[in-house]
Amino acid sequence: MGADVALVLARGGCRTIVLERGEARRQALDTYFTNGLRGLDAEHKRSGLGTCASLDEVDWAAVDLVIECIPEKLALKQELFAELVQRARADTVLCSNSSSFPISAIGEGLQTAQRMLGLHFFMPAHLVPLVEVVLGELSSVALGESLAAFMRGCGMVPVLVRKDLPGFLANRLQHALAREAFALIDAGVATPEDVDAAVRFGFGFRFLAAGPVLQRDHAGIDVHCPAAATMYPSLAANTEPSRALSERYATGRFGMKTGEGFFKWTPESIAAERKRYDDLLKAGLRLLAAELPKIEDDR
């Protein structure tokens, strides 16, 4: 995830350093960056990307923005941010890419919480345009707005999340849909394949053109409000993960990373699926090109 975020920043013309402690992974980043920028038609910006192995190697006086992408363990994030506060300039913006922990919890007890924000990308970060700028309880609103403008200059579509709720904005919407999807699977209403087809080729297909709010104006609120009154009483309201998810989680069937989730995976099928997935995302970016922010080349 951190490598993909670095591609976003490099595409925007920023000098970017990725800290990767593992030597093998750090060495592999050179090829990954070259291929990633080539896929974004930004290979000429490769010189702006570098790597290092420790915090001691960073020229902290030259750092304006830090984006943390370490594992989702709160204690690790708190420890890192406590050190960042000591190392970075007093005006350096400190961000976390956490998808679950509130920035207020990560920065709890730190005296510089006003310059700490969530900056949540979606995998793969360099192909999914959305980024959430999340304000903690003590975060500067003006700084959040400035960071959103900066991300727009990197070709992203930022949304400002003004309350630090679990899951922020997009993941809350995504999980609301997923709760109903997996409840339908549990109830035997539809197969996993049919659930995916209903989203991808039905209402999800329209999301490329209009989100759920604008779509209501297209279709008519007089249609959707009565439909909501009919369906809402029977929608899933469970407060725990569905059986379809929890059983797979309990037995270690995590998806591609373990060779099986809802589907079985081999190295060959994983490579083919990821190529298909990335190619469709790139095609979607081309379709939306006129609506995406223009990247500033003179950054």
C-alpha cells in the first residue's frame, strides 16, 4: 500500500522517499516503481522516488508530509507517531493511512494532534482515485482542507471526513452493502457469484456515472422513498460478521493470500485475476479522465 501511495505522490511531481526496512522488499521497489509509473504514463517522474531503510536516514528538515502505512496495530502506530513528533519539523503534516483506527486514538496524548490527520487510500492506491482526508477531534480544519487541495493536485479525488468515526466514510458505505450481501448468501437467497454480478452489472455499473445521492435525482425520489419504506424493515441489521465470512475467517481461508476464500486460487489464477482487475480499473480511469483532477506537473 505504501508503495502505491508513493506512486500517487510521484505522479503529482513530489519528491518521495519510501521507508522499507526489509532489504529484499526494498530492492524490489525499484522495478515496482518503474512499472507502476509506466502504467500511469508518468515514467518520466521516476527520479522523484527513492527508498531508505530507517528513520535515521531521512532528511527530516526537508519533509513536509509523512504518510504512515505500517500494519494495522494501534500500539505500533502510536509508537511511530510519538517518534515522528520528535523527528519531524513542527509544521510537518503527519498522516495515517489506517482504515480502522481513529486518528484521534493514534495521536492520543501527543501535543501536536492538530497537525495529525487520516489520509486513507483504497487499494490499489494509484488506480483508485478516492482518498479520504479524515479530521480527528483536534485536527486543524484548515489543514485538512489544504491537504485535500494538495491531493487534488496529485490527481486524486479527496473527500473531507469531518468526524473521526470507525470506517470513516467510504468503508462504512462499503460495509453496509457487504452486510446485506453476505446476509443474502447466508440465507440462501443468492450465490456469491450472483451477488457479485448483481452489483457489478446492475446498480454498481451506474456508480461510475453517479453515486447513490445523485442517482436518486435521476430515478426519482418518489420512486426510491416508497421502495426504501418497503425494504428497510427486512434489511440485515446483524451486529456481527456473517456466517459466510466468519466461518472462512475461522478456518484460515482468507482469499488469494491463502489460496482460498470464496473461490480457490493458484499463483497463475491470481496473476490473471489481478491483471484483469487492474486493466478494468485503468479503463475506468480513462472513462472518467475528464472528471478527474488535473495533475500539476510543476510541483
